[in-house]
Amino acid sequence: MVLDPDTAAALSALLGERFSLREADRRLHTGQETHHASLPPDAVAWPVSTEEVAAIVRICAAAGVPIVPHGLGSSLEANVSAVRGGLSVDMMRMNRLLRVSTDDLDCTVEAGLPREDLNAALRDTGLYFPIDPGPNATIGGMAATRASGTSAVRYGTMRENILNLTVVTPQGEIIRTARRARKSSAGYDLTHLYVGSEGTLGIITEITLRLHGRPEAVIAAVCTFPGPAEASRTAIEAIQIGLNPGRMEYLDAGAIRAVNAYSQMQEAEVDTLFVEIAGTEDEVETRIALFREIAEANGCSGFRQARAEEERTRLWKARHTAFSATVAARPGSRGWPTDVCVPIGSLAECIVHAKGLLADCPVPYAIMGHVGDGNFHVVFALDPNTPGDEAVVSAINAAMVEKALSVDGTCTGEHGVGLGKRKYLEAEHGPALAVMRRIKAALDPQDLFNPGKILPDDHA
């Protein structure tokens, strides 16, 4: 344990019952969704204000205690695992919507506010926040991992939708990275330095977000294809002619098979695209008709669409349950997901390559992805008690990453680096990795903020 009694006493005096050394609390802060080894912190703190976060940091910095920011713990690459112990700073009690400007189409939130709660609070304004990485995500966690999800093809990622941040530095200072203006040439772009930094450079406590108007009409469609090449070509052509889909998601035949068993659905067990087009009434009708033409020209064998919200939800159920369905297909297993992202023109090639790697894989798997922006995932149902499974899956993951990098893609499109993807950073960034190391050393010279994450060890 690196948390000494004097530091624990100081934190307890500051936070009272919002500071815990209990093993049960510590175990809940290892990252609940990760397949990596669980590494608990020595203690947990629940701040309720930016000033309190700063006070916590100053206490820990004086004693050399590592700090790991924590949201809902849904990160997949051990992003919140406490490699060197220390203090987990749980942001979930900082969950307020601080301000909304309907004229400026923006809002400011605290880091612990879940995405769904933000949109529920915005419902009467006619605005919403579209970034959708999954049901279990806080805005702070989404900023820290540069999250994206199903709607990134139209709205971009967290990077494009953040105007500024309030950050507590490793020295316990409180800074604001920018103003609310939509553009600025004033100084270094600190906002985007912290977006995606996974808590290694500072603790994000407040976020100012771009908001978007709720569309007048939405049509969703499901279309089936002979294979991934035809589905990918449809996605590329739809983007090339400017259809601007709100979502465009791919599930392979294995994913559909798992979903059918898990959710008692009866989808055709073939490669499938799910698409959603939003806009005015006239726009969506025209665009969905054009999309159907493109799909049919690429061999689409089945096409159906839905306009009513209940029908659309039913159509999207397969995509939303795909992860759980894949894991459930092998009782007693746990999910082992990975992702890569490639230029969209290389997507079909990379999915076909992945399918070749998976042809003899003994571990149940499914492929799914955000094909509109070149990001796809493989989810494995890994049995912890089956010898050799993890080695097989790790080798496939490494080969997928190697292929993605060979076409100028990235080792992770949205899961983040954490512990799981550190070893690929040298191959992806080359000499730029040394610049990242210098930034980390300059901002966090004691290496106390989420140590052991993102940057590989010097000998790795």
C-alpha cells in the first residue's frame, strides 16, 4: 500500500464518509468491464466540487500518492485499473448540468453526469448531445477516452464536440482550457491535449459541449448482404454521395446469430447493415430511397425500414445487444473486445483479413462496427478456465492491429489505450511517442496521474 496513514487521515478529514479504505469499495474501482487483471486502489474518494478535487490532488502530490480518476468504470482496456495502487477519485457525485444555452447550442456539465441523464435534462430544449458510445458512460469518461460510438459518422467524436474543459493539474491547480467561442487562434490547443489523455495529464472536472437540434424526422433501415465487402462498399458509396447518415452499423452473421438466440429475434443470419437517416420529412424520404438503391446495387438481399420510434428501437435492438449476446453464447465466459480503425476505403479489406484470422478460432466471436468511420470491433467470449484461449485471442488481436497500421489506421478507434494497447504505440507513432513522453514528464513530473497507462514502458 502506498497510501500512508497521515495521508489517509488528511483525506478523511477533508472528505469524511466520502473517503473509504474498505475492500469492497476498492474492488468496485478496478474497471468492471475490462478483461485485464483487476488492480484495486488503496482507497477511494468521492469529491463533490472542482475545488475538492484540487485539494485531494494537493494532499496526494505532497505524499507521492498515485491518483486514478474513475467514472462508471466501463472502459475496456483497464483504463482505470490502479497499476501502482494509490487513490481512486470517483467523479460520480459531480453529476450536475451546470448551464445550458439554447442560443449558443452548448452546455456545461460536471464530469460525472451520465450521457443519458444529460439528454433527459435537455429534452424540453429541443437540443441533444448525440455522441453515443454505449449505455454506461459519463461525460467525463467519454472526454478522457476520446469516445465516439454509433453516431460519430455524422457528428464526429468527443474531440469535435468539446468546446472547453476545466482540469485539475497534477500540482492541484485549476485551469480552464479555452473559452466558449466556436473557434480560436489564441495559444496552444490545451482542450484537445486533455481529450483522450485518460487521466494521465490531469483530472477533467467540467466539460462544455456542443449541442445539436433534434431532427424533425428519422428513418431507420436494416439491409442484408452476401458478405462484408458488399456491406462496406455500400457504406462508402453512401458517404461519397453525401447521404450524411446519422448512424451506420455493421454486424456479421455470427453477431446476428448470437443476437437471435439472446433476444429471441428472427433476423436473417447474414452480414447486415443498420442505418439511420435524419433530417426534414422530405430529406429523409429522398435519402433512404437513395440508400436503398446503393444497397441493392451492391447485392443487398433484404431491406426493411421503420419510422416510428418504437419500430426503430426494435430494429436497432440487434446492434445494441450484440456485445452481451456474444458473451452469453458461451455460458461462464467474459467479454474480450478489441477495436481498430482504418481509412474507410480499407475497411472491407481489413474486415476480410480479420475473418481470415478468425476462421479457425476456437473462441466464439462476433464482428461489429461503426462502418461509416472505418471503426470495427471483434468481441470474443473468453472462458477464463480454458487454457490457451487468451493466447489465441491475443495473437489475433496483434495481427488485426498490424494490418490496421499497415493501411495507415490506428490500434484503437475508441476504446482508448489503457494497459491493453500500450505495446502498439511505438509502431503507430514512432518518434512522436518521445514527444508524448516529454509532455507527460513536463505536466506530471512525479508520474502520479494514472501511472502505467498509454505510454509503454521504456523496455517494452
